[in-house]
Amino acid sequence: TNKWESLHWQIDNKEFGNFGDTAFINVFGIDTNGNETLIIDSLSTTGDLLGLNDSLDANNYPYLKLQAFFADEILRTPADLVRWQVLYQEAPEAAINPLKINGFTLIDTVEQGEELLFITAIENVSNSDMDSMQVSYRIIDNKYNNTPFNYIIKKPLLVGDVLFDTLRINTNSLIDLNKLWYEINPFVGSKKWQLEQYHFNNLFLNQFYVSGDKINPLLDVTFNGVRLLNGDIVSPNPYVVISLDDENQFLALDDPSLIKLYVNYPTLSGEDSLVLLKTSDYIFKAASMPENKCIIEFQGNFTKDGIYELRIQAQDKSSNISGEGDGTYDYRISFEIINESSITQIINYPNPFSTSTRFVFTLTGFDVPENILIQIMTISGKVVREITKEELGPIHIGKNISEFDWNGTDSFGDKLANGVYLYRVIVQSDEKD
């Protein structure tokens, strides 16, 4: 009940004068825990009306218990109770009613990181208006961890009205089977948040499964646009691009701490001189969904000749590492720095050849030479073909294999005769050979 108003009763006395009769009524208040308290003791039955509002607070005692006592010690004809009744204002009653929702089906399976959508309806099924509705819910994961959340739906729930409530559950840290316990008008201590008739229809359980992300992300590293082999020579100021690509479409790679970069510098003793790069040392570009790929751009500046090593630790939002590595680092690549500009190890392959051959060479120094010219000559020294830098294709500091295939023709496109030919390479940087 919301408010106690009055108690009414009618007694039928068996004889005139009530000789030896005893008759009275006791009124007990019952709290929400079922505890009884005697509020009105031995109420006389000579009247038929008692106001209850001043003596009984419905907030403290939402239930009443009436007790009547009748006795006649002389004639053994105690009075009969014809009727007794209590008038009160009905307490409101709200109920969770999923049948009021059209076009929505409860979701029971999502991927890790995918938002879980939960929609429910709250209906006033009584004849009394309700105030704004308090809601409490908690997620219980497969390890029984849970944190309660509380909020208020401010709109009043009037008679016959239906409120719709929507939850959007973050599943980043959830995997396997989970439980969503949803409760309206929850108990605060021993009492409901607001008075209501029943509570059994205020609870709802939705079990859902989160498919954990167990696939490793893919790590890719290039130096000046080239993927290295261990020990390759690179420019002293390489532009290093590191990308981490994850198949998960919901857990965006947007946190710089997912990737850690280390550089091992050369030492005379050969011992590690490992340095963890700060986030201020490079540029981090967060993933832009739906392509879940983050990128790090790092401008190297290695002034000392020697063998360096780049080590990388990388993982996705589900702590899946990017590779097996050596158990500590997911990626390790050694590279050599030679500051002096040079071109070495110049060969053509295959040699000899019948259809075509390519040119292989190694460049060192800071920059690719401005001009490279390969002159092919007969054994007498006559130049029969010149191959320019532009014809060779993309060139970088380190080991190069030309995209250009020389097919054994001269400058006019005529096929050269079988035999032995010589070639020389002319390289110019800053207008110097």
C-alpha cells in the first residue's frame, strides 16, 4: 500500500448487555523483511471506525496484520466478527514486460569489442502513478567479476504507460559466457527505492556469449619502403614505417602503448646497448575503422657505422601478440649502417645468359646517387649500350636488383653477337664521380 487510511469492523453480539464478554482487535505493522510490530493494542470493538494514517506509516509498514480476540466467560456465547476491512491507497506496481517491445530480439552472441544492445520495456500495471524509475544492472563475467551500475529514468511512469530502456554494453574485457542482471526499483538497504506492491517482476536475466579475439595481429616493417633481411645495409637516416593490422572490427588499434620500439646500438664490447624509444620519438597514427590498422612512422638518425638492431613488441587490444618471436620481442631485424657513399658488389645475374640479365649492386651512404650509368662494351672498348638510372627502376641504399632486364641488344635494338662483353658503372653524387 501507499497510504493507510482507516480500519472498519462490525460485531454481532449474541445477547443483550454483553454479560462477561471480552472483545478487542490488535493491529500489527509488518515491514519489508516480514518483521511484525504491535502498533495498536486491544482496540475496543464498541466503535466501527479507526483512522490509521496518524499511527501507521506505509513506508515503514507496507503490510498489516489484524488479530481479533472474543471471549464470554459467563454464557459462553462470544460475539461473532461479521466483517472487518482496511481502506488504503493502492501502491503502484511496475513490471518488466519484454512483450511490449516490437522488432527487437535479444542478442545472445557478439564478438569481443562489439557493443551489446539490450532493450527492455517497463510497464505500470497498477492504478497508481509512479515517480521516476531507478535502474540497477550488473554484468557477471565468466570469472564472477561484476560491478553494479545505477541510474535514474527521470520520466514518471504514469498509469498504463510503458518506458523503454536501452543499455549499450562494452564487451572489450568480456569473453565466453556472461550474465546481465537488470533490476528496476532496486532495494536500497532493506527498502525498495520507491514503494511498490511486488518485486518478483522487477528482475530480468539475459545470458550472452562473447567470442574472444584469439587471432594475432600482423606486423609489417619497412625501411625507406623496403622490407629488410637480417644484416641488410640501410641509409643512416632511414624512414621506418611500422604497421600493425588486426582482423577485429571492434577493438580499434588506437593506443600508442600497444607497440614498443627498441633500438640496440653497436658497441665495441658487443654487449647490448638497448634503448626504448619514447612516443615523442616517432609519429603514431591510430587505426581508422573499418580498416583496423595503426601505423608508426619513425625517422632514424644513425650517425655511427656498425650493426644495429630494431626490436618490436606489439599486441592488439585483446593482448594477442603480433608473433612468436623469441618469447620477448615479436620482431627483430639487424641492419648495417655505412656512412661513406659507395657502390660495391656489382654483378649481373644470370651470367652467362641467353635471353636477359639483371644488375645487382650495393649502395652505401646517406642518399641514392644522382646519376648511375651502366656502359656495356665490346672487349675492344666500344660502347654498344648505355643503361641510365631511370631505366634501372627504383633504387635504394642497400642491396639492389634492377627491375630492368637487359636482353642483349645494342642502342638501336639490334641483337648483339654471342660472345664476351664488358660493362662499367659510372656513379655521380653531388657532381662527383
